[in-house]
Amino acid sequence: MSKTIIVKLTRAGAIAGPFTITDNLGNVIATDVPKKTLIKGTTFIVNNDVTILYLESTGTCNIKKAFRLESYTISDFANATFVQTTTACLWRHLTNIQLYNSYYGITQPYIIEYPFAYKYFDEILQNVKDYTKAYEYLPIPDGVFSYNTKIETNDKWFNKAILYNGQQSSGLLELVAKPMHNLKAYNQYPIFNANSKTITYTKSDNFYQYNTFWALEKSSQVPLFNTSCENLSIDKVINEANMDYGVRSFKKATLRAKELKVRHILDNSSTTHLVSQFILTPAQISYK
């Protein structure tokens, strides 16, 4: 004998899913069920003796919970609304010394943002100089941690940057190390992509430095950022519709204001440990 059940998700974290559904008899009812499907509610046919269902999130956040089958009216089902929670999963990391910003096998962005406030006059940003130590850790054959198992690198650093103030934005800058002893490769930069601009950085006197940027927003009266649904941050996602990454021979507006924010992002590596010391933003006073 079998029966039809309805599964509707009413509480889950932002990164929960997809789901595997099993029952107390050991049967696998469904696999890779999207969270959106469960939020809307979906039906399954199960054995008549099933009394408990197990929902297991098998994506980035791995968690498993048991739910006893209960009777609901049509009104109860219609009134059951979804609420996103922020405590649905316990993160654990740093269990492998060679991995830094890796969570359950997924590289998550490491983001650091510096605010700057200038004095009476507006100032024009000239370049960005960042004193950061970039480490990579070596394997530990005997399993005993030692500070001698790490090396400081010269070609690993943040791979993205965003410079902005209240009305201007550099857009997404993709950072790559300057090609050494290869003028042909160096002359390829900057590279203008559909939703970013790739520029080079150098490391000299332990400073990482870059300066190929300008304000490229289409309008200062349109938001520079969109709200991110994943982490509920106000300004994590660039409003690409307001950015113009096209080639500009002349009209390259400077980043000019009484304040500035420098955001550096590392999201293409989990084996690089960045220890930021301080950052400099040489600027020139702009008289008007």
C-alpha cells in the first residue's frame, strides 16, 4: 500500500539545498531537489508505513533533519509561508592548514574593504599601494604544525578590486600579476571584458600596487550596487547595467571626492593566506 504526501519547506538558510529526501524505512524518495521546488510544495508517493521523512541539504551547507508526517488542511498548507533563516548551518573550517577560505570544499570570497576620508578639498586618487603578506602553506608530512611550513609569495594576491565613492565607481577590476620580461604580454593590458576590466599589479618594496582605473559609471544618479540575495548585503553586487567597460581613448574620469572606499576580493584561490598590514591611496588635491 502507498500514500501521497506533500512536502513544503517553511524554514531554511540562504545556502541550503539541493535536498535528498529519504524515509524511516531506508528508501530514497528523491535526490537533488531544488530549494525552490520545496518552497512551493511538491508531492511524493511513499510506502503506507512511512512515518518520518529525512531532508538532507547536500550542497555547500550539509545538514540533515527529520520530520514526522502530520495531517494538514488545505488552509494550513496555503498559509505556510517560507522564512529564510541565518542559523541553519554550522560552518567549520581551518581543519586543513593548506586551505584558508574554503568551506566544505567550496572557495568562498575573502573580502576586505578600506574606507578613506579626505580633508576640506576633494582629492583625486592616483594609485593604490597595499602592504599585504601573501603566504602559501606546504604539506606537513609528520602532521605537526610549524611556522616553517609556510612561504611568502610574490605572485599571489587579491584577484579583484572595486574602487568607489558616493557617485563614482571603477567597476570590477580583475587583477593579474604583471608579466615579467615579456613586453608583448604586458602590452595586452588593460583587457576590456563584458562585465569587468583586467589590469596588472606589481610588487615592489613589498608593496602591491596598481593604477589603471577610472570612473566608468554611466550615471551618478543610478545606484552603483545591487542588493545581494545570498548574504543580504546592501552593496556586494555591482550594478552592471550602470557600468561601461568599453575602450576609452580620452574621456577617463578620475575618481574624485572627499571620501573613497577600496574593496579587495580573493575568490579564485583557497590556498593563499593573505595578512593585510596597511594600505595607502596616494591622492592629489583637486582645486575648483
